[in-house]
Amino acid sequence: MTEDPFVAHRSLLFTVAYEMLGSAADAEDVLQESWLRWAGVDPSRVSDARAYLVRTVTRQALNRLRTLARSREDYVGEWLPEPLLTTPDVAEDVELAESVSIAMLTVLETLGPTERAVFVLREVFELPYGEIAEAIGKSAAAVRQIARRAREHVAARQPRVRVSRSEQQAVVERFLLALRTGQLQQLVEVMAPDVVLIADGGGLAAAASAPIHGVELVAKVLARANRAEATPLATTAVWLNGAPAGRIEIDGELPTAVSLVVENGQITRVYLVRNPRKLTRLNEPVELAR
């Protein structure tokens, strides 16, 4: 018995939806809606099931993204993508790992819904312009122009230096050790002078309401997180969104996911996700594919 195409391509479809939305919960909703539409289709009349399903998921994700764009205007504090626990092998596909990184998803959030869809489908999944045009309801010529603008927008905002997995791991481990032991000087040394910390509490957990700039301020904020005299702080190295990252736990509290951007051996961005609604995917690795 042949496996249903939706099941066969589910990891790919989830990845498309997640990259467009930055939320695993919303991506799952999009897949459910897409499955209902697929269930009403005669597969024998679909020449390319993979392409058909990607188009279906893209349309549903675009609808959801336009709705979310309005609701996120009222979000309390800074908005960050929902982190996903992944396996180390995701990093072997460098382009995939980069595209699902917290840093990249944060940049994609600054694109409009259509630009984001075009960028994801073209730059990450390498779909032909004609196929993207059919998915978003525009001409191939228009898609080319949108793709060019989106590439320029992302290139101006994403980290310019790509570091090796071993370098990222080493810096993450130094950071977590300094955080766990409350060593302010070690925190200062592992971060760049112009480091920026962005925290997402969503109004449900304590978090800075705006980005914090500069190594001295960032180090002091992070050092205060260590309340060793009262309750021990535990840090664990994990893989989040295809890269070495960290999980921070204080006894009796929900975990915090921390993702780092490393350039030239130092941390230039610290992303802290504390919103409990975004911390449900930290126990079981998620399968991503393209």
C-alpha cells in the first residue's frame, strides 16, 4: 500500500509553514487545515503531489500570517520565534539550519507576508518562480521582483559571518558556564562590545520589554539571573533550530531557551525565549526537511 503523499511530505510541509510563521503551534494548525483540503482531492488527478501540497500549505500559511501580523502589533514586549528542539544532523544541511535559526526567523519577521513567502519558497526550498507565482496568486515576473527585494532586505540584516559548528558549540559552552557560575567577567569576555539581548516573555514571564544594548548592561542582566543563594540555576547545552544553544532552568520555574549569534568568536546577539506558550517543543526533537 502506497504511503499517502501528505504523510510522506509532512516534515517538509511543517518546515515550510514554520519558516513562514515562526510558530510551531500555528504551523500545526496550517497543516491540519491543509490536510482537510487534501482529503477532499482525488490524488489521481494531481500530477505532482509534493508541489500541490506545498502550494496548499503556502496559501494557508499566508492567510494565517496576515491574521498574525495584526495580532502581533498588540504583543507585549519583544516577539521572538518559537524555538524547536532539533537533532544535530539538521546542521549538516547548512542552508536549512541557517533558514530555521532564531536569528533568521527574527529577520523574516520584518518582511511582509508575501515577501516572506516568496523568500522562503525561493531561497530555502528553491522552487521555480512559476510554481511560487501559482502558490501566491501573482505573475512570475512579479515574483522575481519580490524575491530580489526580499533577498536584499534579508542580506542587510542577517549575520555576515558564518561560523563552524565546533566554534558555535565552544562559545555556547563558555557562555553557559559563565552564566551558571555567575562570573560577570567571563560573561563580558565571551560577548562582543556591541552585543544585543532580546527577550520574549509575552507578558506571561518576566522579560526586558525592549532590546538591551552593550556588553556591560547585557552581562549585568544575565548575571542577575543567577540566584545561586536561593535556588540553583541549571544550564544545559541543547540543539535549537539546527544550532548549538542552551536551556536555562531555575528550580520551580519554567525553562528559558537561549539562542546565540556568534561572530568572530564572540556573541553578538542573545535571544531569550521565556514565554511559556513558546516552550512546548523543548523535550522532543522536531523533524525538519526541505
